[in-house]
Amino acid sequence: MEAQSLEQIRNFEGKYPKQLWYLFLIEMWERFCFYGMRGILTIFMVGQLGILESEANLKYGAIQAFVYAFTFLGGIFADKILGFKKSLVFGGVVMILGNLIIALNPHDYFYYGITLSIIGTGFFKPNISSMVGELYHDGDPRRDAGFGMFYAGINVGALLGGALCVYLGKYVSWSAAFGVAAFVMLIGLITFAITRKSLGVIGDSPLLSLPKTSRTTREVLVYIASIICIPLILIMVQNTDYTDRFMYTIAPLAIIYFLVETFRVKDRSAQLKLLAAFVFIFFYFVFNAIFEQSGGSLALFAEKNLSHTFWFFEIDPNIVNNSANSLFVIILSPVIGLLWLWLAKRKLEPNTIIKFGIGFLFLALSFYVFYSSRFFHNGNGISSLELFAFGYFITTIGELCLGPIGMSTVTKLSPKRLTGMMMGLWFLASAFGQFAAGKLGASMAVDTPGASLLDKLMSYTDGYYQLTMYAIVAGIVLIICSPFVKRMMQGVK
């Protein structure tokens, strides 16, 4: 495949560059792997490892938090040393090894494999997003459409992985579930190997001007540092008290690093744009603290408190929990996109920060639907799967108001040399969201011996009512503050 210059890549004709489709496929398989495992973590820990539901929520939050925290580090290493391409390959290989280790013996090797998956995802995840941003000139109006298509790729993979891994784990074997995650990740790496030349200089090491020996030394040190992290992450995942200390330490350090880099930028306008990007990043953290109940408390709620009948079909509720959101994203993405275009032609399209606020209001409505499932149970604590799926339909509308445009907005507000760091912060916000989600989920769990399904239903739905209130407050604050943030964005849309 012939390499192109950066200018040739960016001067593509039509709506999408061909490189976007390659990155779409690579990310699709990685998301199959990631969301497949995400959907089975809590039910595996409770059902197979014998962990209490509250502890499973905390461990889920810790695992997911480390996944996204490592994307912050992975983004920095990619920016400064490895480049996006080498970081992606290294991350993919480590992810495959992690899944294969679990597949060999899920009960004994679970934490070892998960630790490798955390490190691998951290190096892989932020770099695909950054390379998508590099496909476009600054100000190219097609950028949002490109990120929207990329977002769809994420969800095609999540839909397939979310359904298949749950089915394999619960009805075939847990080794098969983790093994298929490794296999599809291998497909993703092969796809990248075949298509990487089409990316030209995008993703190359930033140290190409240095002598090869010096460059190789720095790269090897990154790999060694990653290996050294393995026992540390293993300890913190197994004991979530250490996770708490780590997360409470890294938060101020990340903010300080962001502020130092921001005030090193001499251009006042660029500084304001970076601060505006941080507003989006902060509220993305809040959104994820609520939204990411899907892999924790909602997974356990689906396991115990939902009917296995959807209209006239028999289906495992965990398959619905782990794939409904992705299915609705694929269906609703073009609809929401067309709605924004229709409003824009009439000069009625809300600005980005108001879209964020609207997203929170839909999120609030969806968790009120989850709360209302307490009014539709059969007397024994088993509630409606149809109502549960409808809740995810509304959740998805909220997600689509901020997910794709949030990622795109952060890249547009960031100087090129800080794109990796800002995408890392975006994923770090998700890390703290996952961490908070685990804490919130644990507070809803009922671990009392002999507790009935009705007790669990009432406890979880009480928690979902509280999350409804949090989302309403966040949405109102964003809408009120939108004029101030819009000025900080300096005309970026």
C-alpha cells in the first residue's frame, strides 16, 4: 500500500478519507475485545470467584479506572517518545497476551490477565483517536462527521463483543469468552499491519530526528517501565484500598501537569481554548460516573432482577445490558446527526456546551426509567426487561449528545503538540468516572445474607433515583454556564 504525504491525506475528496475506514476497522475489533470483557467482569467475579456484589462493583471500578488512567500515560508516551503507531502495536500485543492468560485458566489467572489488559489498552486506546484527528486540516467541517463514523465503529465492535462474550461465558465456557477477545484483537493488529503505510507520517515517532540508538533506548525504557507497573497494578486491583490512594494521588498530579502545559503556551487564545477543553473533560467525568453503571450495578441488576423474556423472545438480560446501548448508538447516530444538520440550516442548532447539558438531562430521564422498574416487578423482585431496554434507548440519546462531539471538540481546542495529552486527559476523566461509578454501585449493593431479590431491586433502584438527581443538576449547570464557556472556546465549534 503506497504511502501518502500528510497534505495528500488531508486533501481527500468526499466526506471521509480512506484511512478513516482502516482506523474504523482496527478500533472496531479492539472495542469488541474491550466491551466483551467489560460486560462479563462483574458477573464473572460474583458468580465464579465468589466475590460479594459491593466488592465486585469496587473491583470493576478499579479495573476500568486503571484502564483509562493508563490511557493518560499511554497518550503522553505516544506524544513524547513512541509515536501513535508503535504505541498501538505494543498495546495490542499486550492485550492479546492478557486475554490468552485468562483464557488458559479464568479462575486462577484472572487478575494476572486483567493487569496486562489494563496496560495494553492504555497504550492502544488514545492513539487511534489521535490519528483520526490528524486526518483533517484545522477547521475542516468534515471532522465531526469523521468522528461520528469512528464512534459508530466503536459501537459495532461493542455490540458484537458485548453479546458474544456474555453468551460464550455463561453458556459455553469462560475460557471461550476470554479467548475470542484475544482472537479479534489479533485481527485488529493484522489489519493495522496491512494498512499502516496508508497513514504516511501520521503516528510516526516524534524522535525521528534523533540518532537511532538514542531513540531505541528511550523506547525500550518505556517498555521496561510498563513491565515494572505489572505487580503494582496487580496489587491495586486485588486490594481496592490501594486503588483509592492511587486515584486520589494521580488526580491533582494530572491537573497540575495540565496547568503547567497550559501556561507554557504563550498564546492567550490557545490557553483559553485549553481551559474550555478542560470544562468538557470535567463534565465527561461526571457523565461517566453515572453512565458507567452499565458494567457494574446494572450488570448485576440485570443478572438477578430482570425477566428473561423480551416481548416474545427468550434472551439473557446481560446480553441486553451489554449490547443494547451499542445497538441504539448505531441506529440513532445518523438520526441525531441529521437532526443537528436540520437545526443548523434553520440556525437553531445548540452550541456544544448546551448539547452536553441536554445529554445530561436525557441521562437523568433514563435513570428515572431504571428507577421506575421497581413499579413493574412480579412480586418477587423480577422486573420488566422491555422497560430496562427502553431506559438504554434514552441513555443512548444522551450519550450521542456529547460522546462523539466531546472527543472531536477536545481535539479541535488542543494545539497539535498537546493533542495526545488532552486525549489522555479525556480518557483519564473516564477513569475517574469509572472509579466513581464503582463506588456508587457498591453503595447500592445488598450483601446481607438471605437478602431477597425484592430487597436488591429496591436498593439498586433507590441508587438510580439518586443518580437521576445528580444528572439533572449537572445538565442545568452546563446550560446556565454555556455563554461563558462559548467565549473561552474562541470561535471553535
